[in-house]
Amino acid sequence: MAGSLWLVRPRTDGGNDYVNFVRGLADVEMREGSHLPPQMPLLKRRCRLQLDEAERQRHALLQQQGFRCSEPLF
């Protein structure tokens, strides 16, 4: 996982749930939230993960929770 990765899942109200992975020197910050334009994005949770755990989370989000890779939302 290099740099920053965005995963997005559309919601029925026109907004999106998002997960943003940001690679650091020794770990990965995972930010989860939602966005309903034109409102400001809502950050629901953020945590730091080891690289292998971040990869497992990314895989689970893509395979089991309906997220897809995306360009940055904002």
C-alpha cells in the first residue's frame, strides 16, 4: 500500500461512506467517515494499523462490505 488509498461505498441518500488509508513511515492511518455534499465530510473513526492489518482491512472492505477503489472525494 503506497501513499494514500480511497475506498468508497455509495449510500441510498446520495452520500458516500469512505475509508482512506494513509501510509506513514512505520504504519498506516485508517480514516472512516461519510460525505453528503455539500456538507462537510464527517470523520467517524481513525486509527493506526500495522501494514499487514491494514491490508487485511482493505481486503475485507473490498470483498465483504461493498467498497470500491476511488479517486479522493474531497
